[in-house]
Amino acid sequence: MRYLIIGNCIAGINAATSIRNLDTRNDVTIISDEKYPAYGRCLISYYLAGTHREKDILLKEKDFYQTSHIELLLKNKVTSIEPESKRVVLKNGKKIKYDKLLLATGARAVPLGVEGENKKGVFRFRTLDDAKSILKLVPSSQRALVFGGGLIGLKTGYALKKQGLDVEIIVKSPFILSRVADRNSAQLITSWLIDNGIKIRTGLGPRTILGNKWVEGVVLDSGEKEECQIIIAGKGVISNMEMADNVGIRTHWGIVTDSFLKTSMDNIYAAGDVAETRDL
């Protein structure tokens, strides 16, 4: 009997812990395409700000996997599921058997969808490696533009300000946090950010990213040009549900599950950012 979990963030690691608490005999395997043990994605902005070290954002102690008898396969990307044979296929061609499969594949940042988005200096802030890549560019940068006024955009903007950069947060909505807060509440947070040296502009978005190989600036949809060396895409996320789609598992905004997180396919479950489940 093998419980196989794809994804090593909060949903995946909590599932593995709960399974091991209930079943000490059968195999538990976690597969992750990252090179790190489980860490808190919501904490990477603190790492970027310089207030937390890498070890401070880890979710478990170093010996957790060994002492819990959980097999951890890092730097391995799962490319497909074979439900008929109960196997998953890795990018290197290896196939791994499962009896129960949990998809905890998370989400990825929504692209800006503009010309020049693939230039160096444009980042989608989701992983610890993203934070490390941004930090490498900080010493040679003076100004950063953050597109998106949600929590990811605001926390990233604040982190870059802590690193000494001139930061401007640009949102298409009429106010920040428009999906989770009313205008009055958003204004309180806007005032705090401005008091801390961060500029906020609303009703605007990017049209074109300027520069040759590296970012040099952006043309806004108003026609204005803004100089910068770093651009952060913080305009929301998309569930990583392609593997489920490809085998006919029911999806919508995410992988659709019942109240027990079971998908429409036998022996396959989903949890975390990739899952869409019942609410109140």
C-alpha cells in the first residue's frame, strides 16, 4: 500500500503527517519539483525582506521525513497520471505506483500577458527560488514596479522597500485588496503603505515592458513610461490542474472535490490551492 502525494507545501506535508499518524505501516511518498524540504510560501516575502533566514521559513525540522518514515523525492516533476495502472510518470520517464494519490500541486502566478514579459527582471513571486533570484538583482537595482494589489503584490512591495528600493505598486482596480476588502478598509492599508514610502497607483496596468535582454522600464496602458529594473507580477494565481484535466478528472476553477477532498476519479484526492471544494 502506497500513499503518493504530489506537492510538498502546506497541504502536502500536512496530509503526509496526518496519514502517518493514522497509519504507521504503509508507505508514504512525497514528490516535489523543488529542491527544498517543505517551506511556507506565505513566508517567502519575509525572506525577501531580509527579516527571515531560509531555515526560519521551513515547516518541519530537518529530520522530519526520516523520523516520520516518509520518502521524499525532490527535484522530480510529475508530468502525467495513468489512472488505469495507478501510476504517475516523472519527467525523467520513471513511473511510480500508487494506491491512493493526493494532488497538492498548488497554483502559479497569473502572467501579465504583455509584450516583453519574458525579459530578465520580470518575476512571478511564488517560490523560494523566485525570492533568491530577485535578491541577486537588488544590489544593481534602484526601482521596482509591482503589478497587482492583492496580498502577494503588497507583501512583495513591502519586502523590496525594506531592501532599500524605490517601490511603486500599480493596480488596475480602483483600490488595493479589492477582492477581499471594502474601499474604506483598503484606504487604511494604502495610507500605511504610503507612510512607509511605497507609492500606490490605481486604475492602471502594463502595456509593454521595455528593454533589450533586461528590464529597463514599462509603458502603462495610459501611455506613460516608468523606469525600473525589477517587475513583479502579482495579479493572482491559476491552479496547477493540467494533469487532472488530461485524464478527465472534473475541474472548474480548481480540481473539484467533495467534502472529503475526493475527486471525480477513484483513489485520487486533491488539497490546497489546486482544490475546489465545498464551502459554507
